[in-house]
Amino acid sequence: MENFRKVRTSEEEMPLPFPDLPLDVVEMKVKEGSKIRNLMNFAMAQMELKGRRQIVFSGCGRAVTKTITCVEIMKRKLGGLHQVTKVRYKTVLEVWENQDPPPDGPAQNLTVHKNVPSICILLSRDPLDPNQMGYQPPEHRHEAGEDTSGSSTKGLKRPLPPPCEELLPKKLQVQVSDSPRGSGTTAGQLDH
């Protein structure tokens, strides 16, 4: 393969795996090289300024984690979004060209079909069917002044509690031996 270089990559087009979507639903196709900032600016404008009720994020291969990141950012910024996640495989076609073709023959191309993981995530302001596979309800948002001590508060910075007494350094007695026979004397206390 060292004499070949990739000249073209194409993905098979697949319909979105969500029934009853409006025809004008926005699909954010996340690519490996997409900038999260650009994706989020466009998606947030669609949901906030244009008043869209639903948006779909999709990505395959190395773009799957970036797709999930975009969805989590949007859920955190907007709140109250219902989610349905569908995972599937997509066929990617790669065409490789021989860099060192034989002198008496045409250039040789190699075509590779890859099945790569793909993800489609629907976010909706409107309630979705909670019985469908991959459904996640909106996360509960805490209001100002609400006690959050017993709940999960990932990402919130809180002051550390005062150290417990048993975690403070202990004083140790150390025996120092002056003679080869092992009779020792107490040298004093050292901090651990």
C-alpha cells in the first residue's frame, strides 16, 4: 500500500432513521475536520433565532465522538431537549491510485468498501415517544436556590470540605540503631 494514495472518498447516502420528521428539519452532518464552534453557531441559530423545534446531528467513523460532543453542548445550552439516538453502519467507498504504475500499462486503481459506525441523534423541543429504542428524556435542570447536595452536579465547582482528622499527617516514632547489634535509641518524632 505504500505505492498507493487515496484520491477519493465517498459515503453512501442513507435516509434519516427517524419516522415522521418534518421535510425542513435541519441535519447537521458532522465531518472529521468540522469545527465544533462553527457547527454550534449554526445549530444554535437554527434553534433559537429561527425557532426550529427539531434538529438532527449525524456523523460516521472518526466524526462520531465530535457528533456526540455537539449534542451534549446543545443539550446543556438549551435544556429541556428530548433525544433519540440511532447507531448503524454506513458504507464508505475509498479509491486509491497507484503512484508507481507499470511503464507499459494504465494506472491502477484500488477500490475499498469499508463499513464504519455511524450515529444519528435527534434533538426535539417537543416530546418524543419514550418507548422507542434510544430515547433519553430531558435532563432535570436545577433552579436557583434549589438544594443540589444530594444530586449529581457534574461540572459545578464547589469548595472542598475541611480535611478530616484521619487524613492529616501522623507523627511517627523512629528507632535509630547506633550499634551493629541492633540496640536502638529513640531519635524523636518525624513528620510523615
